[in-house]
Amino acid sequence: NKVWEVPTDPFASPFNHSEGLQWEHGCQYRHLQESVRITADIPPRLDGTWVSTCEVRPGPEFLTRSYTFHPSRHFQALQHYYTDSSCEYPAYSLMIRGKLRLRHASWVTRGATEAEHHLNRVAIVIHSLAAKQRIATRLPSICTGLTLAGVTPGKPHELYNTRAGRGCLAALGFTMMEMGLIRVETQHPSHGGKVQELLLGDVHTDWTQRTQHRPTGYQEPLQNAMNHIHPCPVCALVYRSSEQRPPVLPRRPASALYLAGRWVSQRCETRPNVLFLTRDFTFDPEQHSWEGVYRHYSDPTCSQPTFTLRASGHYAQGNPSAKISAATDFVFKVTAVKVTAAEQSIAKLLNATRPGKCGRAGSWEAGVEQDLTPTEGCALLGIKLPHKEYELLKTELDHRKHPLLFIGERPTDGSSPDRPQRRPTSFQAPMALCSS
Ligand SMILES: *[C@@H]1O[C@H](CO)[C@@H](O)[C@H](O)[C@H]1NC(C)=O
Ligand SMILES: *[C@@H]1O[C@H](CO)[C@@H](O)[C@H](O)[C@H]1NC(C)=O
């Protein structure tokens, strides 16, 4: 009966409430100067319209989203797809209608609610002749007569309704599995007002897995159309859009890739397969060296640390990305990893590994850093040294002209992008540059 409760564990924190991320001295992240309180109700309140700005999904796909939830549990989701990474050239829009049922608190991703959706109707509106031709090559001609001749740009065509099968949706790689995992966070800045964000389940990085993937992590959040971060001119554009009139986003000034300095996560991040973490990276372009600190936590507000990885090595900047304009290919080499177990149970686990497999067996202690380099990594943690990864990076300015760094999305299956063909085509949540 208690569907909104999750099993508690020794380090459980009240899941309804949290303080903002606490950065140690030196990195004065702007939210923390203001000390933002964050709350997340379980079950979440979804009513209203939630919008994204220009997003990159694995593939890559470029889109904006505007989702409206009604008290009757019906939803209407608009997805606008573009041919370019700045969301300037709309290709087609999908109008999705359905019903959502919140089921219970997730036992896998703490702080999330699991939900079930039912689709009533999916319609497509194609915005250009070029887009029509591309879609015609992907969709079987049987899909609502989507033959080259049968489609008029600007006119809705039904791709799916309760009577028809899902073949046409699958051919487009379409899925709403993201509705399976939901969290709404409300930020209460000390100076008043509020910002609400809707976190929906992640999209699998492997195209072939996408329609079956049950998310355990999140995508970048949608913002509530009424309570969003100000200013957000793009929010208004997306909010006012319709399937006939897709938002055309203003061109962003090109910004040169600029890595030097220290970059930190802006929120407690969630990775598929239950990891809550924050990232803290430092780049030295003169030495071509980098260090990344990954702090792992057991709770969705990153208040209960479990262990910390400190990885370092070198990097080489490659060519501009062939797939995403304004992004750049990189190769990262990890040569050293140090681990600190924050929790006694993790220290014990690492302590019990066979000698020579994971640092100095028998000398792990909570709170004491150990170097994994002499044992060439740690099988238990899935770390092998030295290690090479093919990466995709871009930098951008946010609405306040603060630099943001985007690093490639990790493969959803937990593998490593250790070959050029596995290089990411989308990004993790952006990190913010620390003031010096
Ligand atoms: C969460 O907090 C809200 C007020 O912010 C309260 O109304 C609600 O009952 C709380 N939910 C739980 C499960 O504690
Ligand atoms: C690790 O193992 C050593 C030797 O077996 C033992 O003395 C020590 O207490 C262990 N530490 C932890 C944290 O379990």
C-alpha cells in the first residue's frame, strides 16, 4: 500500500528535501553563494507545461520539447526535430497524446517515481521538402501513406493511433520510454521565487536499444514554463510553439573551445545504473594534462558520500566534430587513478580484494586515499590502467555569459568509449567554470 515509500538504508536521508550542493572553498559556484534549497515531492506534481532549450540526443538528434500535463493525467508532448545542432532549421515535429499513470517510488533510482504511459495518438508534421525526402527513406511507405507524393509539408499525418500498430514509430526510432522515470525538483532561492525542473528518464546511447530501454538515469531537465531560470527567451519560443509552428532558435554566437581552468557539476548528477555523482575537472592546456574528481553518493541530493575517484592523465585535441558543429573530437588518456572510500562498507569491500588486484589489499581504510596505479587499476571498480577514451567536447556560454563545458555522454551500457567508433554523439550535463 505504501507505494510512495522506498526502503531505507543506513545512510538514508529524507528524500523530500535537501540543501544545495556544497562546493568546498575556491569554487564559488553561483547557486551556492545564494544557498538554494531544493525540494522534490514524491509523488511529483506534473501539471503544467515544461519546456527544453535546444537538446542533443545520441545519434545525434537535435530537438526541442514542450510537454503539457493535465490534471486528468492526459498529456500532450511536442517534439520538434532539427537538421542542425543550434535548432535553427526545423525538419519535423511530432505531436504525441497519451495518458500517464504514476505507479510508485522507484526502488532503483532513489528520489524518482516510476510511471506507465499509454499512447493515444502520434502525428507528424514535416516542415521542408528536404526533411520529407529524408523521412521517406526511413519510413515504410505504408505509414499513413507517407510516400513522397502523399505528404504535404505543414500538414499533420497520423503515424499512430489506438487502432494502428507501432511499426511506423519504431522506424523513426520513436519511443516515450523516458516517461517511465520521473522526478520534479523545485529550487527555492533565498531571494524568493522558485525554479521547477522536470527530470525524465534517459535515452539509450545505442540506437538499437532505445525502444526497449527502461531508464534508471535522467536526461537534461525540462523547465516549468511558468517557473524557469530567468532570463530564458528560448523558453518562451518553445512554449508558444505548435506542431505547425516549430520554434526557430536564434543563432548562438560561436564560441571557441576554451578548456583551461577548473569546471564543476552544477547539480547532483544521475547516471544510469544508480550512481549519483558530482564531477570536478581541471585542465592545463599547456601541459595537455587533466585531472577529474568523481565524487559518488548514495542519495539523489549528493549528501551521503560513498567513494571518490581521482583520475588524471593527458589529452590530445583532434578535429572539429564531423557530426556536431561547434564540438571537437578529443582523445583522453587516463594514466593514474586514486580512490578514497568514504564509507566503511566500501573500504571493507576493497580491502578484501586479492593482493595485486586493487591497490594495497589489507590497507584500505575509510577516508584514506589509495593509488591504483601500481596494480594497473581495480577490477572490482572496472578500472584498467592505462586507458584511452575517445571523447567529444564543446564549450558554450549560458544565459549569464558564464562558460559551460560539455563532455560526451557515457555509453548507457556502462562500457567505455575506447574505440573511435564508440565516440559519443551527445553530452552529459554541462559543468560550470569556477571563478579563479
Ligand atoms: C514533502 O514536502 C511537502 C511540503 O514541501 C509536504 O506537503 C509533503 O507531505 C512531503 N512529502 C513527504 C512524502 O514527506
Ligand atoms: C583491512 O584488512 C586488514 C588486514 O586484514 C585489517 O587489519 C583491517 O582492519 C582491514 N580494514 C578494514 C577497513 O576493513
